Amino acid sequence: MNEKFGGTAYVRKRSPRVAVDELTEIIQRRKLKAVIFIDEVLWVKNSWLEEFLDLYEREIRLPFSANFRFGPISENLIRKMASAGADTLIVATETADEKQRRELLNKAVANSLIIQICEWLNKYKIKFSINTFFGLPGDTLEQHFARIPFFHRLEATYIWTTFFQPYPKLKLTDAFNTQQVMPENIFFEKTLH
């Protein structure tokens, strides 16, 4: 949106105290048995997560599901997630090919980090799903088969797969590799009205 309309990139998050207070009120009104956080990622800073988990465990302690955030994280924080009630996390691996993840998807996450995080999630019995794309520009069927051992090693509860869809205006859609494999006579602009 910033590229289209201008502006400054920023992230707004409620403080851990406000988030837990809001959850407490909703849980009391609705008699919830679990919480699903619908957000791109549950946390941005580990300090926020640590404070949130302490409050959540002490005051709420319901099973919860959320999207996992890649970045520096310790085994201790994964253990705290489990203790606070983390039931299921969604770990966006996207591909088993580090170069493809870094260069094509602009996501500098090493396979070694993904493996370590998944080992910790398994150790603390947090269920998790992982995902992978089929049909990224330049992919072959043979490459997908060659990547299966990586996903098997993660021992995920669930593997979600999806085909890459070149939606209009995505950077990946406009990338040279994507344009090379796009069918001729397909013009997105005509379908946007």
C-alpha cells in the first residue's frame, strides 16, 4: 500500500497488557475455549512476545494458534510459548530451496533456522503446519521431488501446499522468470474492472 499510495512503513501492535486485557474481556463475554490470532505474525519484537506470554500464561492460559515469525528466537521463548498455551503455529517455509526463498521470495531465512525451530516446536509438543509453493517461476517437478526430504525432516503436523498464482501487480508476477513462463495473450489489466 505504501508503494501505491505513498507513506511510511510502520507496524502497530497493542501492548502486551492491552492485548491480554482485551482477550480477557472477550473470553469472559463469549466463553471461549481457544484463541486464534489472525495476524500476519503474532509478534515483531521478542521483548513484546516474552511479556505477552508471561501475562497470557498467568491470566488466560487457553490454547492458542498463530502465525510464526522468523527471526532471532531462542529455545526458551519456544518453551514459554508451549507453557502459555501455544497449540498450533503456522510456519511459512514456502520452499526448501534457500536461494529461491531469498532471491525470488525476498525472504532471507536459512533452512538451518527452519530446522532448528521445528525441532524445538516438536520438543515442546507444539503442533505446527508448514507450507510450500508449487510452480514458482523456474521450478521443475524433479526439484519438488528433490525437496521432499527437507519437509520430511521437519516432522510437521501438517504440510500445506499451494500453486503459485501470478496475481496482477505482485512483484513476483512482474519478475523476469515469471514473465518467461506466462501464457501469451493474458492481460491482467482487462480483468481488473
